[in-house]
Amino acid sequence: MIGAGRAIPVLVALALVLAATATPGAAGAAPRSGGLSISIVLPVNGSEVKGDVNITGNASGPDGVALSVQLSIDGGPWYAAEGNLSWTWLWSTFAFGDGPRTVRARVTGGGEESADAATYLVRNRKATFALRDVFPPGDGLRLRPGETAGFFVRVETSYIGSFVVGWFLDGEQVRSGGAEWYNHTAREGETGNHTVEVRVIADGAVEASRSWNLSVRPWAIPPVVRGFSPAGKDLATYRGYEVRFNVTALDLQDRGLTYHWRYDFAPAPGNATGSSAVLLFNSTGAHVVEVEVSNGETNTTVRWNVTVEEAPAIGLFDVLPCTLYIVIGLFLGLWYGRRTSLRRAV
């Protein structure tokens, strides 16, 4: 029988022992023995899985040996798990096709290794790929040789596996990798219609694509003006007078020429569209007449500056010289006629 004096120290010692065994982490601090071992606990071997799956398990090894846990899918690369004695690893099954997949777990330490494996049936709805921020947003781009067009897409997906963004010109790949942009510079000799396409490729399959129609045209040659009339581009006329304008042009691209006449920057009266136009000037002041010669792609403009004045009034002194000339002419005519008659009579 323990005396009262000795009972208190014994109870205190017993309480300390109980407290130590109840302290969190005490089990982890217990000495480890034996060789390395590892086991996959969840999901249960043979389970059907999809989406993001947490694979968990346990590992052990001799005391004082640092443990490292890694996992591999179907013999692929090894990925580090979180933890060691109790470990976990997040597996995104979206990166793998549907069907049976083997997960292998291994623990290494002290130059030794132990492994475990489990097989799961992956059944996913395939992750989708969406193209966002598409630029240019429209279609039907036009370039000249030497000009550059920029193309861009942003790939949006929940797929965590590797995928390739490929750019194609007329079906031939011109850029590959993760670049979501492509710049195309038109070259001499590639005039005509082309197709630029971007494809998102995962596991060898095209998951998303977008194409643009691209037209490369040669640099336009404007119509050549060979002559015009009136020859002077600054001319004067009187109010109420008509002036005929004419232009002769050569189409080096043989596309066909059209003529657009304007009077004071508005369509000319009568909508004259031929190579000549007759315009009536009804108001005094400064006016502008111009014709735009176009081949449907580029144009050349000829302009005349026209000053319109009031016609001078005709007074007595303006008419008198003409009248005198007429009277004198009539008198000389009569005199000459009379003289001729007299000669014939003699």
C-alpha cells in the first residue's frame, strides 16, 4: 500500500506519461522500423474516375530516413506527391483519354524504393476548347505586297494536358507551339486569294479552329492623264456662258475607267460621267471644276479654277465703230456697183 506521502509523486508521474501519449504528433514521433513500403488507399483499385481526383495513400520506412513519394500514370513522368507518411496527389484525368489507366506510386529513401499500383477506368466528357478575343474579328482581309496583317486568339479550356496552337497558310503550317498570335507579311508573287487558319491540337486531334480569307493584290497604278482641255487650269468666263471640259486618260491596268465630274465639290449638274462635260456658269465668283478618273481601285484628279464675271454692258460707243464700218461698207459697195454699171453702159 502506497502511503499518502508517496501517492502524490506517483500520480504526477502517471499524469505526465498520459499527457505525453495524448500529445498530437506523438504517433509520428514513434520510431519507424522495417523496410520501405507504400500503398494506394483511395480511390479503391478498379474504381471509375473522372475530372480532378485526389489519390491518397500511406508510406513508411526506417526511422531517420527521409521519404519521397512520387506517382506516374501509364509509365509516364514521375510527379511529386504532397506529404510522405500520409500523402496525396491531385490527378486531372482530363489530360488522358477515356479508358483504363494505371497509376503507380513509389516511395524512395536511403537508396531504397518500394512501389504500389492501382488501375482506374477514366470516363470523362472531353474538355472543350474555346477561342476568345479573336482578331481581326471580321473576314475578307486585303493586303498589298510588303504589308503585314496580325492575327490573335486566346485559347480558353479546362484541359490541363499539353496542346499545340498551329497557324496555317493555305493548309501549310507556318507557325507552331503555344503562340496565340501570328503575323503574316504578304510577299511579291503571292497575289491572289489565300486562307489563314489557326488550329488548337490536343492528343493529335483538332479541338478548335478559326480561319480568315486573305486577298493579296498588287499595288494599284493610277490612271495616266494624257491631256485635258481647257489647257489652262486657271480660266475666266462670263456668267451665262457654257464651257466644255474634256480629259483623255490611259488605263495601264486595263480595268476600265470611270469619270466623276464635280462642280464646287458637288456632283456636276447632269451627273456627267463621260470623259467630257459641258457646264453652264450661272453665278459670278470663284468656282472649282474637277474630274476624278478612276479604275475602280485608285484614281487621278484634274482640277480647273474658274473665275466667273458679269459680261460687259454694250453702250453707244461700243456699237458706233461697228455701225460706221457697216455704213462705210454699204456705201463702198453701192459706189462700186454703180461705177461698174456705168462702165458697161459705155
